[in-house]
Amino acid sequence: MGKDYYSILGVPKDASEEALKKAYRKLALKWHPDRCEDNKEAAEIKFKDISEAYEALSDKQKRQIYDQYGEEGLKGGVPPGGAGGGGFPGGGGGGTFSFTSGGFGGFNPSNPEDIFAQLFGGGLGGGLGGAGVAGMAGRGRGRGAQFMGVNNDMGGFGFGGGAQGNIRHPQEATHRVPCTLEDLYSGVTKKLKVTRRVCGPDGAITPAEKTLSVEIRPGWKSGTKIRYNKEGDDLGNGAQDIVFVVVEKPHALFKRDGNDLKLSLALTLDEALCGFKKPVKLPSGKNINVSNSASVIKPDQVSRMPGYGMPITKAPGQFGSLEITYKVQFPSTLTPSQKEKIHEALTEQAP
């Protein structure tokens, strides 16, 4: 089970933005490692969880995804708006899904100290007394501290009123593109709607939408990357590259091993001994019959069918193999009559 961000901050699920900020300020000051010298290691863990929870819930997009899919969905890159196209549950393989270019390839929490600086304007400073902390917090608000969100992986921030914060060179924004095995067998074009943020000459940040077409080619593997140069956020220090990473979704029947497909086929004892014929639908959509009548199939026996695996990208027209492992299911009990007949059949002398 994932982290419960609401419990970590001690707020209800309908907590307002101001309530989240108030809870974070209180807990961050209490658990900042510099104030917990006696138990610094535990405080660091607690401080990190508090910062992560606040960062996720204070962002409307992240919060929407977290509320629907939990921590695993948020960090795994589920697109905002819930299930839909683009290979996600409920959507067609060639559908369209949306995300911001700043990174929804999966939430990667920022440095907790950056989150702290965002609200308090810097470190604890002034010793560890309450007055020193309050003074720093007051100065931070006075300068109009605001989170710039240069990149979810960076946790960068800047300050309004003309002052510049720690603006870093933009990193690439990475986004997962879930694909079914059928997508990767036949190829598919996915429409990806990107909302990028652009900083104008006056410092105002405006959103701009663009739809990118990503061509998934037959035989591509999980981990294949497609880069779009300078199509991401441009917040005044150079536009990000967007990198889409192919992620293969689990299949109900097949497991992929390079260019080969693996299939576990269940057989009754009768089928293993006397023969069988079973239909199998391949990721290509083609139906084949897997059969045997000439020999006895042993438990975990493996057979290979060359040419029935995945397309080989670097060798057009060639395919891997289909590897079938037979899982023989033995009966849990036998009647005396069944035992006698099996014994007679197995001990009968051939003429």
C-alpha cells in the first residue's frame, strides 16, 4: 500500500490549499532535521515524507492523480484526467492522452530543502529559535517566493519581484508511454497532447498546448526512447527536450523475452497422455492451433515454434519464436476403478 499523504499532513481529503500550507509549515518546522539533533535520522525520513506529501497535494494535477490512483499511480506516470486513450485502461492503443511537459512520466519528489525554502525563503537560520524562523518566513513571503516548477525532477524555484532564484539549466522531461503487446507487435501511432509552459518577456508564464505524434514501430521493446528536442517547458533558461519512453504493459497470456514470446499452456493429464488441440490467439491477432497427438507431453516440457514471436526491428520480415511451456494438471484424487484402469493401461504389453 502506498503512502497516505493526507494522514502524513494530518488533513482531511477535502483540505484547502491554505490548510495544506498551514499543516506543512507546522510539521516542517517541528521535524526539520536541524531541530531534531537527538534523532536526526528519523527526523530526516519524517521531514522528507512531509515535503513529498505537501508537494503532491499542493499541485492540482498531482493531487487529482493521487486521489484517483494513489502513490503508485502518481509515481508510475498515470496521465491526468484518469483512464483514457494512449494505451491506458479504458482507451484505445492509438488514442490521445494529455500531460504537462514539466513531467508526468511519474512524480519524482523534489529535494525537501527546496520545498522548505519555497515557503520559508531559506534554511532555518538565526539559530534554532522560533523568532529566527519566523523572521525568515516573513521575509520569504515579503519577497513573493513562488515555486517555478522548472521540472518535477529538479524541484527548482525562483523568486518574484525581479529577484532571481536558483534557476538551473533545464533537464529533459521524461514521460512513460504505456503500450500493449499488440501495439508493439503491429506498431501504432499515439497522439500525445503536451501542455508546455512558456515564460514571456514580462516574466509571465503562459500555457501552450501541442499534440505530438509518436510512431511506435513493430518490434520495439520496453525502454525504447523517442526524443523531441525543445518541445518542453521554456521558463527563460532554455526549452526542455521531451523524451518518451516505451513501457510494455503486462499481457494476460504472453511474456516477452527479447524477440521471443513465452506462453504457459495448461493441459489435463488426459490431454498430456492422449493428445490435444488448442487455439491460441497471437498478439498479431492471428489464431493458430497448438496440437500434439504423436507423443506424451511431460510436465514443464517446452516446445518452440520459430517465426511466431515478435517482429525483429533490425531485421524486417523476421520474427522471434513462440516458446510454449506445458503445465500438466494432475487430478487431486482417483477412484479405485480409475486407478485400476490406469494401471491396466500402463502395464499392458504391446503386441
